[in-house]
Amino acid sequence: MSTLLVMNTQTRFELLYETHVGSIYRYFTRRSAISDCEDLTSEVFTIAWRKIAEIPTEMELAWLYKTAWNVLANKRRKFVEIPIEELDIEGDDIADVIIEDESLKEAWLRLSIRDREVLRLTAWDGLAPDQLALVLNISVSGAGAALSRARRKFEEEMVK
């Protein structure tokens, strides 16, 4: 049995925070303006405090990433009137900025927002298929298919 199951709410939250605050902050540094990262991270952990009993044991980080994605989507919707799928987010994502090879960068930017997120969550954030499934709110086999599809699309974009 996980230690987190037998802890009281305060202790579980403190351990959750200490263990994952750095990962959630880095998640935001790769997806938003650095000036927003602290506030966004705080919002994720505020939600985690309120929903601590709902956070699945052994999947805490994936649950936090899913919450972070929702927090970021809500922020973007709040300040931008156009749908997120239509946003030109070049510059909002550190991957869009640090890729120096122009053909690689162009291939990356031609991917859908979802495909880029799937690749980031697995390559940069190191999520396993079951964690990716939780973040995407799909089955584990669906997450594997999403990752496979995103990789294939990226490879196809690279040869264009």
C-alpha cells in the first residue's frame, strides 16, 4: 500500500508539493511566459489541495500535468478571444524557440497542438503510457496510439 494512502490530507499535500512543484513549474516554463509560471504553478497546487482526495495514488504527477494543461488552457481562453487551435503560439513554447534547425522547427510547428503536447509529455516530461493516458483522459492503448501517431506525423513533416 502506498504511503500516500495512509497519510492525512495535510501531510499528503505537503509531500505532493515537495515532490512535484519543480516539475510543474518547468512544465509551465516550456509552455508560457516565464513571468506567469509561478502563478500558474500556484493555481495547480491550489486545485490539488481542494481535490487531494481525488488524486489517484501512484499517478499524482500525471494528474498534476493534466491539471496544469487545463489551467493553461483556461488562461489562454480568458485572455484570447480566438480558439486555442487557431493560435499562432510560436514563441509561447520554449521548444518553438530553441529549435535552431529551421526545417526541424518548421516540421514541429506544422504539428497540431495536441501532437506537440503528446511528444513533449513523453520526451520532455518523461511520462509513461499510463500517465499519458491520464493526462489525455483516454485509455492506455489510446495514449500509445496517440504517441505513435504524433511520432509518425512528425517524421512525415520532417521529410517535407
